[in-house]
Amino acid sequence: MVDIDIQTQRRELGEFARTQREKLPPTDAGLPAGGRRRTPGLRREEVAQRAGLSTTWYTWIEQGRNVSISPLALARIAAALRLDRAERAYLFELAGKRDPEQPDSPPDDIGPAVRACVDAIVSPAYVLDRSWNARAWNTHAERLFLGWLTPGTDRNLLRFIFLEPAARALIDGWEERARRVVAEFRADAGSHSNDPAPRDLIADLLRRSPAFARLWQQRDVQEREGGARTFNHPADGFLRYEQVTFNLIAPAGAKMTVLVRIDGR
């Protein structure tokens, strides 16, 4: 009997491929506009043709069947669906294959140099591990993120955003930021599908947060990016920052985020 986790992963791979196919306008794939189409986006046979695969074999993938998929075939599917870097990485992880374009991961360790770097930054700065637990942060970040980096709290960013009422008050435009965060975490979780910690976190949030469950089912995938971030701080009032995120060489999957004030204050 096939392991239930493998079955679930195959179904997720099929659903992800289907949703990406349905999101892709025919004109973006170089196909002519016009004509009546019974399905949104591309048809299965159109993706299969663009990937140089048989329609039956590609259909089996979307149906979550037990088919063997080579890295070359996955690369062709990613190209046919016009996946970006984060979406491509997620596709490979769901299939349990290593993308040859991606380097091997470094060891899982937070070194003193990283902590010293975070402490030296004069803006809010923090480091997230691959489960989005805060592993290092400075006093500026602790002051900004009340209820997350406050001593004695659960320092997981997703649990803070979706389970702590204070997050909805602190984060300006909470709904859009929450949607974006879930899409970014899906990209990260897909890159570490063999790690039980992200899987356990997802299961916990699906059980405890209807908002997370709704956004997770949308299957959006995005890389963690910069841009404006605004907050309604209980002591400091309205704050506006520009977020800059750095991928660290070590620990594996860690990212350092810095929030820089852009309002001149």
C-alpha cells in the first residue's frame, strides 16, 4: 500500500499543476486569443504539447496517479506553465525531485556572526528559519513586533499573524499581508517538503485558523520580497517601512529581514 503522505503529496502536485494551468491565459502561452473555451486557462493537451509529453501522461499527473516523473519532465512542465522561480521550486519538491538548477543546502546553524550582524543593524531586523520561527532579532524588531518577539511569546511568525488578535491591529492591511505571507510560506515549505516541522506547523494552522485554511487552499506561491510595510503601533502610531529580505547561506532556508523607515522620521 502506498504511504498516505506520498498519496497526499501526489494529489497536491496534481492540484498545483491544475491550478497553475487554469491561471495561465492562452495568450501568455503564445496561443491565439478568441474562440470558446470550456476551461479557464490552458487545456491539458495544450500543456502536454508545450512540454513535449503525452496528454494521457500529463492528465495522470494532475489526477495524482502513481507515475514516475523525471527532473527533465518536471522542467518541461514548469516551462510550459511559465512558473516563476518559487513556483518551480515548489513543483520539484512536491514531486520529490531535486531541481538540478538549485544548489545543495548548507548546514542548519545560526552562527554568532549572523546574530552580531542583526544586533548591529539600527532598524528592525530578524532572522526566520525554514519554519518561520524567529531565530535572531534585535531590540528594534522586538519593540515593533509586540506580541510576536515579546519575551514569553510563541516566536513563530505565522502563528502570530493568524492566531494572535494583536496581529490584526498591528499589521496595517492585514488581509492582503496575510495572503502574501501564506503564498511566501508555501514557497518555503515546498523547498523543505521532507522536514516534518513545516508540515506540523501547516497542520496546526489548518486546524486552528479558518483564515489560514482559506488562503492555503488558494495554492498561491510567491517568493518573499521587499516593498512597503505599514503598521499601527500602539505606542508609536502609524509606521511605514521598506522591507528588504536577504537569503542567508546558513542556516539552510533562513532569511534575514530588515525594515527601513522611509518616512524620514
